[in-house]
Amino acid sequence: MPEQYDVIVIGGGPAGYPCAIRAGQHKLKAACIDEWRNRDGSFAFGGTCLNAGCIPSKAMLESSELFHRVQHEFAVHGVKVSGVELDLAAMQKRRAQIVNGSRRPGSTDCSRPPA
Ligand SMILES: Cc1cc2nc3c(=O)[nH]c(=O)nc-3n(C[C@H](O)[C@H](O)[C@H](O)COP(=O)(O)OP(=O)(O)OC[C@H]3O[C@@H](n4cnc5c(N)ncnc54)[C@H](O)[C@@H]3O)c2cc1C
């Protein structure tokens, strides 16, 4: 028999998933549907923000800022560094860990009562 829901939200980005959580907090039976697929074909919640936008871009920005600072700002502090290299694979690995960590079960709590 098909499942019945009070609310079905299409889109699991920053607009959709809080809406579904909020509905759940108000004792409505809510479902959130998303079609996002990563490059490896796996489905993923979080929309543009988590998968391709805000979160991964800020992770890469932080890494590239550190790379810039070590090259251009450390010397004036009297910190000498030589042989600085950029390891893009490590940078991407850190970005992926941050994104995946934000997707962990329990990183959002649908059972919490509404504020
Ligand atoms: C590089 C980049 C950096 C950004 N940085 C920031 C930032 O620092 N701060 C900030 O506030 N904003 C930032 N943004 C903007 C932010 O990502 C968007 O404003 C936000 O993701 C919009 O949320 P949304 O839920 O409306 O849409 P989305 O996050 O786009 O989510 C929509 C979801 O709906 C799903 N969907 C669509 N149609 C269907 C369908 N028919 N069936 C099932 N699922 C469907 C999609 O798969 C997607 O997961 C950035 C964006 C980019 C690209």
C-alpha cells in the first residue's frame, strides 16, 4: 500500500530540508525528495549549497587562503618557510570530508521540538 504523507517537499537544499524538518517538528508526516546525484552517481541531500556551492567553495577558499598567506604574508612576521607546494588532491580530499561530514545521519535532528 502506498505511503501517505501530510507534506512532501521537493528539493533537499537549504530551502527544502528545513521545511521538511519543521513540518516533522509540528507532528506532520513529512517526506523530502531530491534527485541530486554526485559525479560518482550516488544520491546526496543538501542541494547546491552542500554539494557544490557554499560549503565546498568555502573549504577550498580556506585552503587557498592559507597557501597564499604562507607565500606572501609569513615573511613579514619573521616566519621563514621554503619549499611550499600545493597538493590539490589533499585539498580536494579535505573538501570532500567536510561535505560528507555535514551529511552524516544526526547532523540534523528532525525529532527536536520547534523553537
Ligand atoms: C559556488 C557557490 C557558492 C555559494 N556560496 C554561498 C554562500 O556562501 N552563502 C550563501 O548564502 N549562498 C551561497 N550560494 C548560494 C546557495 O547555494 C543557494 O542560494 C542555495 O543552495 C539555494 O537553496 P535552494 O534549496 O533554494 O536550492 P538548491 O540548493 O539548488 O536545492 C534545490 C534541490 O532541489 C533538487 N531538485 C530540483 N528539482 C527537483 C525535482 N524535480 N525532483 C527532485 N529534486 C529536485 C535539486 O537536486 C537540489 O538538490 C552559493 C552558490 C554557489 C553555486
